[in-house]
Amino acid sequence: MSSVSIGENIKISLFGESHGLAIGGVIDGLPHGQKVDMEKLDKFMARRKPGSGKYVTQRKERDEIKFLSGIKDFIIMGDPLAVIIENNNIRPEDYKTLAYTPRPSHIDFSAKKKFGEHIDLIGGGHFSARLTAILTAFGGIAKQILESKNILVSAHLDRIREIQDTRHNDIENIQKAVEKSENNRYSIINEENMEKIDKVLQELVKEKDSTGGIVECSVFGLPPGVGNPVFDGLENNIAKMSFAIPGVKGIEFGSGFEGALKLGSENNDNFYIDERKEIKTKTNHAGGIIGGISSGMPINLKVAFKPTPSIGKEQETVNIQTMSNTRIKIKGRHDPCIAIRGVVVVEAIVSLVVLDYLL
Amino acid sequence: MSSVSIGENIKISLFGESHGLAIGGVIDGLPHGQKVDMEKLDKFMARRKPGSGKYVTQRKERDEIKFLSGIKDFIIMGDPLAVIIENNNIRPEDYKTLAYTPRPSHIDFSAKKKFGEHIDLIGGGHFSARLTAILTAFGGIAKQILESKNILVSAHLDRIREIQDTRHNDIENIQKAVEKSENNRYSIINEENMEKIDKVLQELVKEKDSTGGIVECSVFGLPPGVGNPVFDGLENNIAKMSFAIPGVKGIEFGSGFEGALKLGSENNDNFYIDERKEIKTKTNHAGGIIGGISSGMPINLKVAFKPTPSIGKEQETVNIQTMSNTRIKIKGRHDPCIAIRGVVVVEAIVSLVVLDYLL
Amino acid sequence: MSSVSIGENIKISLFGESHGLAIGGVIDGLPHGQKVDMEKLDKFMARRKPGSGKYVTQRKERDEIKFLSGIKDFIIMGDPLAVIIENNNIRPEDYKTLAYTPRPSHIDFSAKKKFGEHIDLIGGGHFSARLTAILTAFGGIAKQILESKNILVSAHLDRIREIQDTRHNDIENIQKAVEKSENNRYSIINEENMEKIDKVLQELVKEKDSTGGIVECSVFGLPPGVGNPVFDGLENNIAKMSFAIPGVKGIEFGSGFEGALKLGSENNDNFYIDERKEIKTKTNHAGGIIGGISSGMPINLKVAFKPTPSIGKEQETVNIQTMSNTRIKIKGRHDPCIAIRGVVVVEAIVSLVVLDYLL
Amino acid sequence: MSSVSIGENIKISLFGESHGLAIGGVIDGLPHGQKVDMEKLDKFMARRKPGSGKYVTQRKERDEIKFLSGIKDFIIMGDPLAVIIENNNIRPEDYKTLAYTPRPSHIDFSAKKKFGEHIDLIGGGHFSARLTAILTAFGGIAKQILESKNILVSAHLDRIREIQDTRHNDIENIQKAVEKSENNRYSIINEENMEKIDKVLQELVKEKDSTGGIVECSVFGLPPGVGNPVFDGLENNIAKMSFAIPGVKGIEFGSGFEGALKLGSENNDNFYIDERKEIKTKTNHAGGIIGGISSGMPINLKVAFKPTPSIGKEQETVNIQTMSNTRIKIKGRHDPCIAIRGVVVVEAIVSLVVLDYLL
């Protein structure tokens, strides 16, 4: 198996290569009769579009989704929904020289070892982050369906270099925060940091370097009792799906790695009865999940994105044909920080996983 | 679904409640004809046994595995292998008072919301960490099979409170390190820290508190090209399985969250040709996995365990019957740090996932 | 994979060998809070018990189910339900001489080719029809749950040799017919044939021969709209599960093979509005399923059981050690017609599949 | 779930509606590096093409497969292979009048009950037999891969009305028979029956009626030991996949329903050692499968297709809007016997299932 994800109800197949004819996907199991707000979906898709920010990759894909099946008059019919995005900005010559010199921390070496010489890795091939456009489309629909059930999924760029955004746990008016992070080019809550990030990226472009970043995502409004014990809990499946996003190297829920160093008396979330006579916890170090099952507090998680591996700086590599050491400078158009566009993809996959439990 | 794990080849079902008749599991898909070294398996199982260390829970389960099927004369036959561990040290009276006052950061509240009033949560019920004994038995067999293919899976207690163990990346003679961490009661490499950990635990017991910890695990000897892109990569499936261990709240591969704050030029792993004419990388910030597929470098990951939620200290909770705020002091026998016994469980689940890819 | 069945909601693992320590199974996904009527379940189980009829196998297993988990005070808790049946009537000496001479139409030869020499095939090993006792237990619970939703699953011995039972489509008072077929030792509706079947079996025992049979099963009360198109329709999954019963060699829905020879104008089921203003069809050649989805008419299917392969008559076989032709007379206790005890197993698996769609 | 098929290694997603933009599918898990003979694939596809015989539907789809991914220079790369067939002969006006009067034995009624009013059922929508074109494309590739392993999958029209074709078990030169049945318009072995079938179809067209048919399929060259016990045997999975073909209502292996009426001494397959010192059976009533596992004899099965439900003859139905009885005459272009074009689809799905076991 590779590109088929098996939720209990929602099944997704992804296909396509970065510089092939088209990329696409099939999603089966969405609830029929649901109307899709296309304008909203376009806006959602735009948040991961290349070329939208000043410092993200200059490759200008139109990223226009074409629905092949499953939807009519914007209503989900119930049979599998298939979408494709045709590739119309193919510049494979950028990549030709790379055939025998695997790029450091890129899939070139590992993928050839698995698939042999015939696999097409131009622009990442099937491993390309471009496939997240399809996941984003599916996740955007899932997010709309969740919203119709008063469940809100929202992510923001929690951290890039030394710049720390406001965290979901630290704010009172989450609605306002979410509106902000959905509407600026870095998906941050504290917009005072916009220019600081501009400068970080400017510097990275100048230095032909890149950086990673951390994305925080929360799910507000999920009732308690959703999930499963042992192998199919919320954490298991959100984690599994998160690692489908290229560049993700870590995930933690609630206090996560920090909580591992705390005392039980510090990390435990004490119960109380709130003003609406509902049982809540005073803190949310559990990230809203205990034993794989939602507690009624917001689901909260952080995802670590590694720095974009494609950098213009000279790096050491090997020539696998001559079996000798050599050096490489990667050309082409690359994001200095994939975590920025990753924010909306995290929202998408979390929406898909959470929706799967509710069907 | 809840307690069935679907690898491509290996399927596992777990069952049982902590204080029921027996816990057990079924594993299907192990390679037939393989001999199981029972002494080795017993030793492996002993590493997670309660009551073995001075400061772990005093509940003395014999944890004796009974094979019901699938094995004859210590040889795996190929049909499903079922094991049970009969419960012979049942003290449910310890838990009786807890029926209406959910323990903070425990599954009581969430599980009742999902399963209703009839679910038996004494001692954690089906959510109990006792079920990891079955996973450990299965993983111990998987580890032996991997060793017959010269693949070594090893974990150690990377961090507890301020005590940092030697890391796998920092050592030359990994074989020696592994021998150490498999043979002391805290599963650490740097045995100079034994007494420091003694003191930490002593203090926790005295304070009726607990702490979390971080476990590092590596897989040595896995060839490049193992894994899958997108949804079924090594990271996806190791992560999914890790969250089946009670108390796990985070996982990272290679440089993980730390790497997210670095530059590409710092975090990328440059290739070179080593003395045996093999392609290696100078560093292993990728944790041996790129795009879901092994790179030939050791697989490396860290898992964050939260502090044991059951603590003797007084905590705030609610009475769900009277819907009023109240306080609770948890009695019973609990580990001050579940991460210690978690080390061998991480080895077990990583062994199971890696073996699944090789069948 | 082999012994794990993946429904959408219900997952089943079976394990055990006919003459091992125990056989058993785990079922996950049954709805929690449901009370199990144990007396009714015992009666259901008794219908497939060996030694209950005059002419079925004389092996007297007590077939006593032991619940290890998932149930308390007869209420399904929601965690996996595990059962075992301990083997207490082991006579492996009956089978010893068979090691090198595969029995005709038995699994001996194929199973050795797959699993190698170590597989234990005494009494059928993991392939034994004894494992259907576990499926029957699980199916008996599923049947009770369906009955609580006013859905009735019922099967009868449609045909043995030249003896044809009354068919479900041909009777008016189905309730009465069902009561009969559940309460006689051949599971037939037309009890006038009891003695004829007695004679057939008497003759078979005398001739050391066996015969096959056909089982008809219907599901009454299933509303229209249940099922799925293409790969996961009712027919796909009922068929898949039916072939899990040892000896099943064919399945047809509605008019099946006979319908294949008819004209469309003969085989089509014309719609009409009945007296209760419901849309029904005048005939039910479709067996209640169109395009994988229920039509509101009774689900109707027939399953073909081959003759018991173990017969006392001399047969030709080979000695795989000396690679020479030889002859064999099979000893041991065997049913002259496995279809008789198969009736209740068909009810069980149909109940499990139908319930899976309704959860 | 609906249109995702989960083999152990091969995963298939189908999508599309008969009169939508395109139909298509994704197949994941085919072995990389395999060259596809496109001419052979075209010829295979042509066998199910509408408009190719004199009496099959006059709808002339070009049925041209467009590969979107997974293949380059005719070599399978290893990432998911996606194909679409664009719809270019859309005549939805043929179907408009049918909106409120469900066609007898058609999916109209059941599908609306499941998916609600929005589902598009023009020309069968997602339920259309047109989707088998995609399965045929995938199966054609699987068949080629099997042939490269010296495994031959072949089907023929075993029976239409009173016309019985030569059976696979009854012939000596199977290679010659296969060549014939692959190369005439009715996929039969005994070409003396060509004109008789012409007449049957001529008569059906004249009478505005249809008929069913039986397809026999064999797999030659599969070694013993392939398959699994209990739930995932060859029979389970071939049966499950067969019912994905619209119109299939029954399946039997080897002697099947006929064998159910025989004695064990008649139906058992006695072993002998053949001239090449291989263990064979004198007969093949088991259809090459015992206990879900291949015996080394040819896999043999028969599939029953119901008569095409769309007939021009007047039929009784109901108007679901006015809830009154009414009559219907179906217009449009329909095969008088879907089993004819079904032959190649059976070959396709059997090839896919068998290949799945061998990967």
C-alpha cells in the first residue's frame, strides 16, 4: 500500500507526479446531500497556493481543481468524488542534472532504492508536496461539513525561527484569532510579527537557505466520547495522517514533549463544573484526548516541519553512477519555509480525520 | 474499530480488561517456520513486568503468557498465534470509590462518554497499560525475527526530569550501549545515572507524585528502500502504533521539533561514500526516513510519555452524580514514571511495524 | 492475512487448532449496552453441536463458550469481546497415520504447500470446521441484536440428495416455517421429510460415504437502501464471508444460476404498491439486492456445501514421502452431511454481515 | 466504503458516473518495472467494448483509456496508476422520463433509498456497467503480469439459453480453446455455435427482451499453496470481486451446486502421481481450491449473469411521486445479454485477485 488511506468511513486515494499530466485523488465516504461552498473552498485552497506570498516558491500553478465525479450542482451525491489538477507549468529541465546526484535530505536516494530506476522523481514525482493540493481540497470540504456541525478546525504558524506566535491556549477570543490566522499570508494570530517573518524569509532567500517551522492546530467544539481505545484513537489517526504531509517530522498532543518532563501534579488536568453546568478541565495539557478519546476540551496538537531540503547553497553529495563524492547547488523555485503553506494542509488532514469519526 | 491493528501483513487483536478474567491477543501473519527462543522472550517480557524495579508499581502480576494456538514445539506454524495472561492478583476494591469521581487525566470521563455506564474501568479496564504486556510478547517475537535478519531494535530511557541519557547518535559502540540499556532496571545507557534516577523516584513516591519521560528508539541494520510514500510510510505507521501505548503524547523522528527551528543547511544530511563503498549521510537528522522510506541510516525516534496520571496527591475533580466539585486522593499501586516500563514496549511496537514491512 | 475479517464496523479474529489447547475468537465493534440472552445463545449454539443428531459426528465436544472479556452481567461493554472453547475430547491418534498420505479433497496437501511441514493439521488444525463454533457464537449474538431491530435471519436445509424442502419464497406464514426449521434436527421446514433424511443418512453411514447439501437463507425486515455499490455491496460481503465456512463451494442470490437462463421479461421483478402503501415487487428474483443495495424485499440466498470429504470408503491417494500411489481408508468420526450443521453457521455469518451494515 | 477494494497488495478506487465528465480509477500496488504491452491491452479492452458485436448495445463509446499517472514509456513506475475514460457520447435525454418510475430490477429504487434524491442515475450513474471498462483495463494489465509468470487466466461464455459451450474440464488442448474464445465475438470455444447465438440475440432484439448467461473462468499454471484459510481464501476474494460486476447473481467453484447433490465418493478428487512426478488429482471437482488455498490444479469457477434488466417490453412499475401503479417501456441502447461482454470482465477481476496473492 502507499497512497490509499483507510479511515473507517472515508477512503482517499492520491495519484500523480509533480510534472506528469495531472495529479488527483478520489475520496469515498463523504456524506451525501451536503452542499459545498465553492467560493469558500477556493479561498481555502488559495492558502496553500504557491506564488501567493512574497517569499514562497515562484512556481505559479493555477491549482485549479476539476471535479470529475461525485458532485452535481455543488451537492455531494454519495458516490466517490474524484478531482484532478492538470499540470500546466512544467519545467522539467530544472531537474535534469539531478538524475545521478541525490539531493541531501530529499527522497531521491530512498525512492530509487525502493522503486528502481524507472520512478520519475522530477520535482519530487509522486512524493511532491504538490499532492497536498488534493488533500487540501478534500480537507476543505471536510472542514465545511464539520462547520455545519459547529466544529471548528483551525491552525496557525506557531513558530518560525525565534518568532513565537500566540498560542490557542493563551487566548480568550478564539474566533477572532482564527479569523486573523486564516487571513494573512503567514497564517499567524499575532500580526505584529508579520514584518519580522518577512525579514526572516528575505534573509533566507538571500542566503539561499531555508528553515523549518511548527504548526499548531486545534479542534473546537468536538463533544467528549469521540475516538477509540488502543490502535484507532484520535491521536493514532491524526498522527498517521500528519506524516502524509511531506516534511513533517514530529507531532505532539497537548503538553507533549514538554509535559514529559513535568510532574503528574503539574500536568494533570483537574476537573470542575463550569457556569453552564458542563464538566471541563482547568487546563488542557492532554490536548483534549485521553486514551484515544475526546474529553470535550479542544483537541490541540503541534506538528514539526523540517526545513525545505532544496536549498541553493552548495551541499555535499555523491554521484551514484561514478560512486564518487561531489557537490551540488540546487536550482529551481523552492519555498524558504514549507511550514507556512503547511498550515492549511494540517487543517485539512485534521478535518478529514475528525470527520471520519463522526460519520 | 478499536483494538485491531491492520498492518499490511501482520494483524493484531487485543482484548481484555485489567481486572477481568484474562487479557490477551491474537497476531496473524508472522512468518511460519520461525523458532521462538522462549528464554529470550521471557527476559524481554520481564523488562516491563510490574514489581521488578524498586520504585515501579508493587502490583505483582506473574504476567505469565499462555500460548493458545499458532505455535508448536516453539515453532510458529503460520496460523494465528493467540496468547492470554490470566489475571491472578485482582484487587478491585482499590478502585470502587472512583465510580462517580473521574480521576484527572485518566480515561474515566472520556471512556464513559463513549461507552456508557456499563464499561468496566476498574484498573483502567480495556484501557489499562496491562494490555501492553500482550503487545510486548508479540513485539518480543518480532524482535527475534528481525535479529535473525541482522536488524536490531533498541530503546532506552532518554530523559527523566533533568537526567539526560547518552543518545544513540552520540555513541560509537552501539552494541555495548544496547547491552547496557537492556540490562539495567531503568533501561539507560549511561549507568552513572542509576542512583540519580533512584533519588528522583524515591522523591516522587514520598511526594505521592509522578513524572513523565522520553524514550529514544533506534533500528540498526534496516536497508534503504523500506517503506511507502504518502499514507503508509515508516513514520506514519510507527507513529500510529506508538499512540497505542497508554501515556504517549508525542513522537518525533531524527531532529524532530528541534530540527524545525534549524536552517536547511544545518538540518540537511549530506551524502558521502564510506570506507565500505556504501552511500551514507554524515549526520542523521532525518532519523533514517525520507518520504516515508528508509535511507539506510538507523531509524531514530523519540517518544514522549506523560507523567502517570494516578497520583496520591489530592486533586480536584467532580462528582458526576451530584454534579458538584470535589477532591480526590488516588489510592492503589502506581508507577511513579510509566516511561521506564514503556522503554521495552516502544521496542516491541517498533519491531512489529518494521517486521510488517519486511514480510 | 488469513483469519481476520474486516467489516466496516465489526472485526473478527479467529484462532486455534482443532486438537490444540483451545479455539477462540475476538469480535470488536458490537454495539455496547446490548444485553445478550444466554439461554437463547446456548440454544443457537446447540444447533451446530456435534453429536446432537443421530447421524452427525459422534465426537462429543461440550462446546462450552467461555467469555474472557467484553461482557459483564450479560451486557456488551463495547471493548473487544473474546471467547474461547477449550478442547477436552482430544483423540489425535485417530489422525496419526495420515501424515504422509493427503486425504482426497481435504486441506492436507494444499495447507502443507502453503505453511510447510510444521503446520498442525490433526483434525483439520486451524482449517477445522470446529472454528465455526466461534463464528456461530458471534453470529448468534448478532442475530439477537438484529431481532431487537425486527430483522429476522433464518436458514434451512433446502436440499439434500433428492429431498427438496419448502422454499422461503413459496410460503405464506414465514414465522411458522422459521419456528419449525429452528427446532428440528435437520433444520427443515417441511417436517414430512424427516424420515426420508433419516434414511439417506443411515444409508450413507452404512456405505461409509457422505453427501453435500444446499442451504437457503433469508433476511426478513431489512429496509431498502442498505448496502453499497461496486465492491462492498451486500452480495460481495455475504459471499466473502460464506466461503469462510469449510465446505462451501457456491453461492447464489435470488434466482441465481437458474435466473441466468431466463429472459429479462421472466426474471425482472415488477414493482407495485401494496395494501400498506409500500413499494414492493411482485416476485423476488433479485433476492432482495440490486446493485449491492437492499430493495426492501427479503434478502434471499442459497449456499452449496460439498459432500464431507472424510469418508470411510477406500480412496486413491499418494504417499508424499515415497512419492508413490497408494490407497486410504479414513477413520475417525465424521458427519455424513456437513450441510445439516452448516445451516446455523450460514445464519450466523449472514447475521454478522447484515449487522455490520447497520452499525 | 463503496468503491475501494482492499486487496492485501493491490488497492483499487473506481469513480465516475455513466453520463458524467469521465469515469476512472486508481490502482496502487502493481509491481514496478513491468512493461505494459499496449497493443495487447487495447485488444483486451476491445473485447468488452460496446458496439463491437452485431447485437450488443449500439452506444459507441470510444472507451479510450488515458493514463494520468504511474506509467512512463509503458513501464509501471510503482506509484499509483490512474486512468480515466472521458465520456463523449452523452445522450441523457434517453433517460429523462425515468426519474419517477423506477425500472424493474434496476438500481433506480434501491440507490435512491440509499443516496437520496441527489444521486445521478442517468445511464446507471456510478452503478453503470461502464465502470467495468476501468476494471478491465486494470485486469488486462494484471493478466499480462500473470502471463509473464506463466499463469494464464481465461474465460468463455459457458452458457446462453440452451446453448452450452465446451467446458474447460472437457478439453485436451486448452491453449487452442483459449485462442478461440479470445477471438470471436461471443467468446466461445465451440465456434459451431456462433450462428445459433446470432439467432438467439436476433430474436431477443426483435422481442425487445434480454437473457442472462453463465461465464466459466479458469486459471492455469497457479502453483499449489496460494491463498489463505478462513476469511481470505481464493474463493472468498474471487467471489467478493465477482459481485462487483453489475448483473452477477451467483458464483460456484468446481462442481459447485451440482457437486452439493453428489456423494463424497463421487465428488472427492483422488490424488495420483503424474508422468512428470507431480502430485495431481484425477478430477478437479474442487475447482483447484481447498480450504481457500490452491491445490495446483486449475482454478475453475462459474459466474451467473442475470438477464439485462433494461428491456423494451412493457413492464409494470410505480410512480413514486404520485404513488400509483403504472407501466414502463424502456428506451435506449441495451445489450440483449450482458454476459457476453461480461466474459472479459470476469477474466479481468480474476486476474486482479490472483495477482494480489502473488505480490
